Amino acid sequence: MALKSITFLGTGTSQGVPVIACHCKVCKSLDTKDKRLRSSILIETTEGNINIDAGPDFRQQMLREDVQHLEAILFTHEHKDHIAGLDDVRAFNFKSKKPMEVFCTEHVYEALCREFSYVFKPKFEYPGIPKINVTLIHKDNDFEVLNHKITPIEVMHYKLPVMGYRIENFAYITDANFISEEEQEKLKGVDVLVLNALRKEKHISHFTLQEALDLIEKLSPKKAYLTHLSHLMGTHKETSERLPENVSIAYDGLKIEF
């Protein structure tokens, strides 16, 4: 049982980068590292593959990374940029002949039932709908996926609880602007931390660049990556030049080997 790699499927905010109808220098950048799909990661383990979130770019991300099998999806929260791609798990259902294992809180499950009612509450059995097996999780209880212990970490996205996840010495936090001291304890000792940083200016529901850097300094991971970036952060190149040595801007397609 071991982590093999983490691939950043998307590192952008809810609008992605470039933003529709925007002519700023980031959205018009020719640097491929400034092209950001909605935030998600693929965790490859010796037992199989796990996704964290499946947003509206899920199909495109699976095709780009040539993902041949996916055993489970962990959802962080119910916003559309994190759940909208769930229907596309059908392709994996057809190939594996098994339902997709989904792990989420009760609030996220209620949203999935609302957004994908034809999946969870079908009026009749239709052969083309996704097959889903849901396991409810709670912030206070570790759970297992593919024989790996997962520790949920509750963070706040303004007033909305969001789940971050720790697996071994890797942790992933997105869509947060507050983490309690109690939940920060779960992040102690991580070697690799992924943390959201929306932009430089203050935001009501996301960490700014400086807030993210301050938290990284406090938690002291060996390496940290910033994700869920908007076009207001600036270009990948100019932002990267101002970061501490142990912090990097993540980009779509970046792969971390373990």
C-alpha cells in the first residue's frame, strides 16, 4: 500500500483560466501553465486511482491524462465546479462493470441527489445512467479507500464546510479561507501540502496568496503547492518568482512522484 503519484488535473478557480470574454494578460498568455481547468487531482496508488473532485472539466481531464481506470472519487464540497462532471463516470462503469465508489459528507450527498436525481432516484431503470456507490463521511472519522487511511480535514469556505483530505504524508486543501486550530493539528507533519490561493487581494471565501503563505510557514511542510488560482493572481512566471523556495504554483498536468 503506497502512494505512487499525484497529478494536478486542474488548478483553476470556478471560472477556469482563461476566463470567458476576458482580455487580461493572464487570460491572453501563451504560456501553457496559465491555462487552468477547474481544480481536481488524481491520486495514483499501488491499489488503484482516486480522484478528489470531478468538476465540469472531468471528461477532458481524464482524456488528457489517459486515465484507464478510476476506483474512487472523494468530494470536497457541493459547488458545481467540483461535482458537475459526475455523469462522466459512466465510462469507467462500462469498463470495470462496477459502480463508482464515492465518498462525501451528507450535505454533498444531498446536493448530488438534487443535481443528478436521475442517478440516485431514478423513476425507472435506465441502462445509460452512472452507477454510484456512496459512502458518507464525517470530519471526525478517518475512513479507508483502497486500503489507505484517509483523514478528513474540515475547512471553511466562508460559511460552507469543505473537506480537505490527508493520505499518508500528503494533504489537499481547496476552497478555504479558515482552518481551525483543531483541524490544523491533522496537518502536522505532512511532507507535501496543496493549498488554495485565489489571488493577492482579500476574498470572502478563499485564502489570498499571503494568507496561504503564512499558513504554509506555520505548518512547515517540506513542499507546498498552490492551487485554485484565478486570473487575478498574475501569470505563473511572475508569481513563481516571488515565492519561498519550498512553495510552488501548481499547474495543470503537473505530476508529483512519491
